[in-house]
Amino acid sequence: MARSAQENRPAAQSEVVYGWSNIYDLTEFIRAYNLTPLEARPLFQQHGPSRQALDAAMKACKSCI
């Protein structure tokens, strides 16, 4: 079956579906927790891109406040 030109075009940034993977990219992590890049980068470097590890770290940080 032939695909339409619209189906063959790359997805625009607004069309990208976030949250489908078990890893975060840095931009997604920043958006998920409303962080500045300076706040997010050390956490991302320390815990890696694992969604589970970063979510647990953020939960622990929020309980300390």
C-alpha cells in the first residue's frame, strides 16, 4: 500500500509522544518536573536517563523539602 506524503513526513516537535519509553531525554525530564537546565543536568548525570531512577530521585528530593 502506498503511504500518503503526510505519513512520510517527520513528526514535528509538538507531535512527538513523550512518556512511552523507560528512559528520559534531558528535555523531557526538564519538562516533566518543571526544572531549569542547571537543576536537571546534575541529576540526569548522577542517575542516568533511567525513568525509574530519576522519578525516584525526584520523589526523594520532594520529600526532603
